[in-house]
Amino acid sequence: MKILLIHQNFPGQFKFLAPALVQQGHSVVAMTLQKTDATVLNGVKLVPYSVARGTAPQVHPWVGDFETKTIRAEACFRAALKLRSEGFTPDAIVAHPGWGESLFLKDVWPDARLGIYCEFYYHPHGADVGFDPEFPVKDEGDVCRVRLKNLNNLLHFEVSDAGISPTHWQASTFPQPFRSRITVVHDGIDTAAVAPNPAASLTLNGNLTLTRQDELITFVNRNLEPYRGYHVFMRALPELLRRRPRARVLLVGGDEVSYGASPDKGKRWKDIFAGEARSRISDADWARVHFLGRVAYQHFIALLQLSTVHVYLTYPFVLSWSLLEAMSAGCAIVASDTEPLREAIRHDETGRLVDFFDAAALTAEVCALLDDPVARARLGTAAREFAKTTYDLKTVCLPQQLRWVESLLSGNDSHDVDNRHDKSSR
């Protein structure tokens, strides 16, 4: 069959699915907004496209997001027309619709089956928006803006034949009747590659080598920002350092904003909350705090393998791969008691859960685990086992993803009920 993949930052969530489809004998093409000189990646033909214009400066702020998505959708539409003129007609299109690119592809290929990656449906209440009272909405009209952000989702529902979502909670954010067409399958974690390693080591700045003998508290985000609890972690930091004089704290994450509002112009969330904590931390203790920025993947895995206690916090929002990779590496984890974490972290079974906003409880739980190697080993072993049985790429997730694509190609919407959101709850 001919399959077209759409992801502005390809491969993204299709990193493993794309080459697996090639291995099955399908002809796979991927359209991407990335500029690349490569024409083929792991057997997938790459078709880059580019936008012809930017967002108008005077557009109404409530619809600016949709204008941006429309601009990208037009770019993808024009590139698709060119593909069609060259004789390419896909049997199925699998798209991440989050940036709008796939909005008009059924107008190019009306007979192609369209499956979409259902990452998140926005809600003005009950999810990420309004969750953190420290950052209140400044304009009552923001509820209108949030509702309009779903225009892209709603228009996709009209043309999509099926959806796939990585967690049950993320699937639950989507409204009926489309929710009943969503299959829940995670992207998958290569648990063979991300595994415990007692011999792991990591050298910082060329002169400090860390091993499993060191007491290490790890915290990982794509970017250090409130959506992922960076402010809460930093408020726990002074007491953590005081109570654990031998511990080192390793923070991985960039300085940008992935989600939510940006800080005041010229400022960075990283600096704002580091500065807040610094006034309560001595120079000697601050020397044990290491901001590593963004690190190469092999160093990230080594960091997880070295972690004595790993901390992961998040608003009710999309689940980070890094949490499941920490589980796969056998980390003892302290996490926020928020969705969708509860699907993976079961309190005192696969990790410990604390209230997102309670820095004192976070400190107490981390210290309790640092004092209890037996509990750490028990939780880490259980976390890895759960990751293997629930999220393993090769034995669980990828086979289910491939079956989902097969059902999309065949036009058969009868999925395994164990993976249907409306038949499963956790």
C-alpha cells in the first residue's frame, strides 16, 4: 500500500512506526516542514514543504493560532497537489494534525483513509488551563481563545476516519462522537535500549565523574517551565540540599517555552525560579546543583541510569516520554498526582505520587526514598516491569500501532476493545 505520513517535525511520534511500515513492504512518503537535503530517511521518501507567508500582525488574537495553522495547511495542500500531479495517490494518510498541515489533504485525495494522532483537546476548565493559580488568566476572554484553539481539531473530526492517542486520559479529553473512534496506543519505549546499567557513569564539564555510588536527584524537562513543575521543584530545592548534604541535583532542560505563557519580555523561567531559590541556598550547596541544558540522548539515558531518585511533575497535559524512559531505566520516581501520570505511576507500586503544588511533600518523599534503598529498588524494579509490559516498543506498542494502520487501510473500524478508549478506563 501507499502511505503518506504528515508531521511538521518528522519523524516525531512516527519515529518507529515509519520504518516499520517500510519493512512491511509499504511505500511510505513523509511530508515535513523541516528543511532537509536528505531525500530518504530509513526507507521513507521525504517531501519538504515551506510556508509562503507569516501570520498577519493585526489578526484578532483569539484566531491567531488558527491563522497559523491555516497557513501551514495551505503549504501542505500545495505540496500535496504537486505530489498528486506526479502520480502519487496514497491509500492512507497518517497525520499529526496539531499544527494544521493535514486539514485539506482529503480535498486532494478524497478516497484516502485519514488517521490522526490525537494528542490533546483543549478545555478552558478541568485540564491544564487554570490549573495553576499562580498564573491566573489575565483576560476573561481567554476562555474564548481556548475554545477557538479547537477549530483545528473540530475540522479534522469531519474528515478523519480514525484516531490514535498515547494515553487514555489524553483520549478522554476529546469529545464524542469522535472519542469513540480513538484507539489508545502509546508511541512506545525501547525498553531493551533504555535499561538499568549498574556500570553507568557520566562526566560533567570534563572533571566530575558521577557513578551509581553518588546520591543523585534528577529532574528532566524539554524546557524548564511551570507546565512541567519546574517552579515547584526549585522551591523544594533549598530544603532538599540542606537535608541531603551529599546529594547532587541534575536538571536537564532548555531555556525556552514549550507550553503555556512566556515570562515577561527578556526573562526566562529558568532564571526566575533559580533566582528565587538561590537566596536560600549557600554557595557550597549551590555548587551541587547542575543545570545541564539539553543533552545528547546517550547522556540522557546515562543520567537516568545513575539517578538515585527521579522527579517528574506536570500540569494535567500530555505525558512526556522522559517519564516512561525513567521507568524503563528502573528509576525510583517521585511524581505529581496529576493526569495522565496516574496511568503509569501507581502510588507506592511503580513510584510515589505527591500533590503537584506541595514542595514540602515533594522534599519529604524524595528524602524518604534517598534514606530507603530497599524501597528504591522495589519501586524501580516495578516501574521497569510496568514499562516493559505496558509500553515496550517492540512487543506491545509497535505491533498495536501497525494493527491500527492495517485497520485504517482496510476500512475496518472494529478495533481491539482493550485499546478503545470508550471501553477502557484506568
